[in-house]
Amino acid sequence: MTNKLTWLAQEIDGLKEQGLYNRIRTIGSAQGARIIVDGKDVLNFCSNNYLGLANHPKLVEAAKDATKKYGVGPAAVRTIAGTTDLHVQLEQRLAKFKGAEDVITFQSGFTANLGAISALVGKEDVIFSDRLNHASIIDGCRLSGAKIVAYEHNDAGALEDAIKEHASSHRRALIITDGVFSMDGDIAPLPALVDVAKKYDILFMVDDAHGEGVLGKGGRGIVDHFGLHGQVDIEVGTMSKAFGVVGGIVAGDKVIIEWLRQRGRPFLFSSAVTAPDAAACLAAVDLLEESTELVDKLWDNAKYFKTEMKKLGFDTGVSETPITPVMLGEASLAQQFSRELLEEGVFAMSIGFPTVAKGKARIRVMISASHDRDDLGQGLEAFARVGRKLGVIQ
């Protein structure tokens, strides 16, 4: 190895020594309540497949039909030859579903954040960002070149103090928060944050990646959950979690969405969402509009699992959603716990630094509507055995 690469090998060795090295498992099946991990059939407590739609027959059929008609890849960016009638239909349907004036789709929720933030603010502006916002928001803020002011997590008072201190010295301002925080499962106090944004006439943006398909009537998201239609300027979402496909969305006022079609860099410079994904997402919207059954089952499963985990003595943090963090503290313990669970037939990955703060490592359990009570029972029994073995519970 040449000297210019030595530092990389040293850094990787350091990650291994600290218990922070990501050992990537290989999946050999479709996503569902059970999956094949490294050749072993196990209970799936890891994926963001909240509603079990990633392998739903109606979505699979829609993707097959679209592939036959449009092919596999878009072969172009949206502004040249990559916009199909499926993209137009999807954006119209999503706007109606979410109660927004308009929607634009991106290749992922990550690129949706990058594209939206960098198009709306620049070097003369300031962004007020929740201290625990997702990496895609952080990277979008950095890409914009705007001054970044982090306010204390879910604290509307701290946000207002930051605005008073910094807003007047900049051209424009943007407030950004996650809707559901992906590591802790808590929900942003959107009404209070929106009130602050209104008071100071500042653009307000929420990333609802983990609320899409989960919160609100039939999974319409956090804006619907709080009844704030027309009061949130930019609502970012994803098709890659509850909707079961791949892609990102931004919903909002027509003028904002039109601007993103002109200046959203991933929209302009990266190939479009594939036709199979667009068609499958349309099928997902059909299912959610037809019935709340899947969303209701998701919440029933989550409530049951959390209640039983707390009875066993586990600390599940401050979660208000189906995201269930099992707080363990040290990264090495979390990684060992995850390995022991896999031996017990349960796939639940550990989360450590830098995804969460040092000393806040955990197993993040992702409950799904695809799980039944037998699945949840198996998972609870495995957690109990491993927890007692490692001295986490009595």
C-alpha cells in the first residue's frame, strides 16, 4: 500500500478497535417480515419497509407492466428526455394525496433535501437547523453555502432566540427540521415551530421521510397529522421507506416547486426516477387511499412491541412512532447485542457513532405492518434471552 493511502487503513483499523466499523450484511431475498441474511432465514427488524409494500403483489405487478412499456432505465434527466407521463401522473397524485399545491420527484429523499435546500438559500442567507437533523439535511445546508445555525433539539424557544440573534444580518432565512427523527423516533413540535416561522416571516421546511406513510390519515404525513395544510412551505418526503420503492419528493406551493424544476440540481443533472419505481409508487398511493388497514396495523404492532419491551426492562428512549430504539450506551455492547440477536434468528442492526452521539449506541428496531404477533413474540423472546445474557436486563 502506498504512503498516500496509509492513513485510510489506519482510520479503518481505528473504527474496528472502537467498535464503530460497519460490517455490511448481504440480503438474499425480498424485503418482508422474514428475509435471508448472509444465507440465513431470519426475522427482519431492520428495514424501513413500514407497511410491507416493498414486495406487495400490486406494486410488483405495476413495476412489471411499466418495465414492459417504458423499459428499465430513464436514460435521461427530467429536463431533457426523462419525463414520462408516469412522472406527471405520480406528481399530480402525490400532491392530491398530501393536500399540497404541487409536487416534484427526485431520485431519493437524500437528493430531494440536497436539491431543495441549495436552490432556496445561498451564501448571503442563514439556515436554522435542528441539532439532530438527518445527514442529508446537514449536507444540503453545507452545499448551499449559507450560514448554519443549529438550535437545540425540538425547542421552539431556542429556535426563536437563534432567529433574534442571526436573522437580521442575512438576506433570507430558512428553518429546517426533521418531522420524525430517525434514530430516536420522536416527533418535531411542528405547530410551535410553524408559529415561530410565521412570526418572523421565514420559510419553513420539514423532512418527513419517516412520517410519510406512517403519520396522518392513511399515511399522509406529518403536515396532515397536525392539520397544518398550507402552513408548511416545503415538505420533503421519500418513496423509499413506507411506499416501498425508491425516490424522493418535495411538496409545497406551486412557485416553490416550479423554482425547483428550474434550479434543483439533482433534478437537472441526474437521471430521472425510473418508470418501474414511479408506477409502483402510484400503486402504493392507490392502496393507501383505499384503506387505512396497513397504517393501523403498523401502529398496533408498534404499540404492542414497545409495551412488552418496557415490561422486560429495556429502555426504548423517547420514541413516539414505530421506530423503537433499544438504548445500550456503548457501541461495542450494541454490536455484540446485534450479533447475538442474529444467532437467535433476529436481524436487528446496531447504531453507533457518528450516526448517533458517542455513548448513545443502540439497537434500532423497525416494526412493520408485515409482522404478525408470532413474529413480534419471537423477537421479544430473543431480546429477552440476549438482554439477560449480556446483563442489560434482569
